[in-house]
Amino acid sequence: MRGIALALGAPSDAFQGGTAGDPFWYLRLIGYPAPASIPQEQRTDTGCGAHTDYGLLTLVNQDDDICALEVRNLSGEWIQAKPVPGTFVCNIGDMLEVWSNGIYQPTLHRVFNDSLHYRVSVAFFYESNFDAVVEPRSYAGRKRVALPSTTRWCTGSIWSRKF
């Protein structure tokens, strides 16, 4: 988070204290069964449909041997996020889009296991403090994309229940 703060032109501790200094986080172990009884050309339904993560950041450790994660690129095409052993995928979440005033945009992604093997991934979801106010930050500068116009945003605990 310090690197993200610096990239936004903010002090390195901008996300500490009342924002994400005492964060809510959780770790999920996710298993995607191999659809062995389904013909290969029909194996697109075992997984998770297109979505963005609602929090700040998600770190994902994928199964090294199975490519099931896809992200949508700027051209609107779905491309594979091929596993690289010893690395994590880092997804930007919806909350960081708001705090960065649209400079950072969430990663639209989907997962489906069309392999003959069970796929396992480990996802670490990093959120804000429960009482942090989720609204565009002044240090983020001008808007890059249009965010919903509102005068009242919400706290991290309410944001978590929205999605």
C-alpha cells in the first residue's frame, strides 16, 4: 500500500491509520473440480463468472500447472493469466478505484477449469479498516474515469456488505 500511495503522489503512510492501518482481511482456499464427465468442448461452466473484487487488493496464488484465470484487457478481450511458479497475481479492487479517484481500475476477471485436473488457488483479500470512509481521496488528483456522483459514501464495513 505504501507503493500505491507514493504512485498517487501521497505520503507513503497515506493508507495507514484510519484508512487501512488496521485492515480487515481474509484468506480463501478455492477448489475447482475437474469436470471429468463433461466433454472437453463444453467445459466452461466450472468456475466463477466475470467479476471484480470489491476490496483494496487481492493476491492470488494459482495452481502452477493449470491455467484457469482470465482477465479482460483494454481491448475487451479475455486473455489467460498463465501461472508463473513462485509468483502471485495482484488484482486491484473496487475500493481502491474509489480511493484513487479512478486512477487505479479494478481487474475484471473470471475463472473456469476446463482441464482434466482439480484446480486449487489461494486468494488473500486485503480490505480497509472497518470504519474507514470509502470516498475519493484528495491526494489522488483528477478523475481518470467517471465515478458515481454522490455526497455520501460509506465505511469499509458497509462497503463489504454492498457486494
